[in-house]
Amino acid sequence: MTVDDRFSQPVDILKDPALGTRNEIITGPVADWTTDFSHTEPEWAADPYPIQDELRRTCPIAHTERFGGAWLPTRYEDVAGIAYDTERFSSRSIIVGNFRPPRDSAPVGGTPPISSDPPFHYDARKLLLPAFTKTAIARHEEATRAYCHSLIDALEGRDVVDAAHDYAQYIPTRVISDMLGFPPEDEPRFRGFVESALEGVNLPPDDRRARMSELFDYLVAQVRDHVAHPRDDLTSYLIDVELYGSKLQPAHVAGTMALLLVAGIDTTWSAIGASLWHLARTPADRERLVAEPALLPTAMEELLRAYAPVTMARLVKEDMSWNGVDMKADDWVLLSFPAANRDPAQFDRAGEVVLDRQVNRHAAFGLGIHRCVGSHLARMELRVALEVWLQRYPVFTLADPSAVTWATGQVRGPRTLPIRVG
């Protein structure tokens, strides 16, 4: 079969992995966070840390009947234990929603390698590593820096800017679309794709399927364009690369592209925005970074720890007792890396931002086999975004703290962030 033949027919990505088979209502006011938690609620999005801290003290592995049954560990040791335990927990779906993918979608899952279980995971992940080494990512830094300056140039003359909407969201969108070889004029569509994938988890089945179909239809169209016009980018690489002696199946290519696009945008967008939010509301930290720019790489790791944007999920493989709780097959488990990062048993002064923290083995990029393959990329984008912002806007504050809004769901970051500059 030629490459053209593989993509000449419709690619049915959504037959099961993204949507699954069970419908559960998951939204509504929380009565008790120990027995009825929901990470999709406004109060969790606005400030989850007091909730996580209280759970860690009183009920370190919370439970809910929402989502068809789910668990929320809040101690570092529990989050790490589950993240490393691929024998008892599956990654076939990493976004908690109102559906579970069927068990036969493992070990590949809908968006490999993050949705993949061993042994397939190792080989699928290995395919991506060359594109995300430090050396490979360094080649994107000059263009990223220039783009950050151009974004701030466009804000010239404004006293108040939305650092999330007008700055943070554009940076990873441009970088990952360049890496995938997508047209820059399509970038406004990507925000909608991100929100559908990560924030639309309780939409009716037909609505969610329609939104996800729009994403995958776009990706398949890009694949076909690359088949017709090959070039040196990540999409062409995925089309041509071989696994087990054969080129990748169309669903694997499109699923991996969806992962890179959605995860590559939202996680870094959120990390940049949260860092700027902290510096805008904490003058001493902002002034210190302006005065000591060499501290930024260390400070950046602390900001990642304190405001880790990502929570991943696993599915319990079989009924079992785990650390004192009785988990059922196909229960969700939310791996709250943000909660793990604020565990005082793991970090001194865990609830504080300590810019010069020297020992900082945080879990912002995950733990275990699914640790973020794009961590070098995210670090480069975050560092460059902050360097350029602090250079151009050494003085800035929150224009209206009450107007800041945060994304709901498993990737948390500012969605509106009005900042007064100058």
C-alpha cells in the first residue's frame, strides 16, 4: 500500500477511542469534596489549591460517583505510585469525561503515545523523541523570540492588555503549527479545537462527536496536503516513519497530530499565563526577575511547580483495593500533578512560590512512562515568553483581579488576564 492509498479513504478516528460508550452527568454544585468532587466546577477552576490542601489533610484519596466513578489522590506518593503502575492502571483515555473508551482500544488508544499502554507505548513514544530533543528545540528559539516581540509590538499604545488572550495563547500555537507544517492563517481555529477536546467533556454525545470530527477532518486534510506536497516538518515525518516495519496507520498519524496540536498549545499557553498572573500580582518577585534575569530558569521551574497546569487520568484495569480504597474496574483516577506539587511531605514551603528554590523535582510534566515528551519545547517557549515580556514590560500589575478567568477541566490556566503595563 502506498502512502497515498493509506489516506485516500475516510479516516474514522472517532469510532470509539475519543468517545466510548457510557454517558454520565458530571457537572453541578459540589456538596462534599471528599465524596462528590468535580474538577469541572467554577470554584475548582478559580482556586483549586485550598480544596486540594484540605483533601490531603482529611481525605487524601477522594471519591465521586460523577463520571461513572472516579478517584482523586492528592498526595505526591499516591499520584506517583499510580503514574508508575502500568500493570493496574491503563492510559487508554487520559481525559475524564462522560464516556469511557472500550477496553479493546488499548494498548494504542486514540492519541498515541499518551493514550497507549505498554508495550506499544514505548515504541510509539520513541518515534517522537528526535523532534523534541534539546538540540532540535533550540532551532525554534530565534523564531519564537521574534514572534513574541511581534506580539508585543502589536500591543503598542495600550495601557491594559490581555496577557492570556493577546500574548500567551499565540506563542505555542505558532510554534506547534510551524513544527507540524500547518498554515499560519489556520491558527485561529486551533483554540476552538483545544477547548472542544479539553473543556467540552460534558457535551451531549452527538455534539462532542461533531466537534471532534471537525478537528480530525482538519488533520486528515493536512495529511493529504502533505502527501501531495511533502516537506520537512513533523507531519511529513509521521506520514513516512515506520513502526514494526510498516508505515503508521492513518488513525495513528492523525491521533498523534491531535495530541501534539492540543497538548502542545493548551499546556504551554496555560503555563505562560499563570506565570504572568503570578508576577503581575507579586511585585517583589517581578522586580527580582527584572533585576536578576539569570535567575529566570530556576524561577521558571518554581512557577511550573506552583502552577502546574496539567492533570492527567488513568482507568482502573480490574477491581482491587489500592492504598486503603476499593477501586472498581473502569473507575477513573485523576492524577493531579498540581496537588502533588504542593504536598508539604515532598516540598518545603510547598504552598509558597520560592523563586530560587534549588531542589525542585516537581511533577509539572508528569511522572512515569508518560512524562511529557515535549518538556524541552514547553520550557523553551515559557522561558522565551517570559524573557521577552519582562524586557518589554518591566513594570506591570493586574488591571482587575476579579476579571481574571481560568479554564475548567484538566488543563488549568488563565483565559482572560487583564494586565496594566507601564
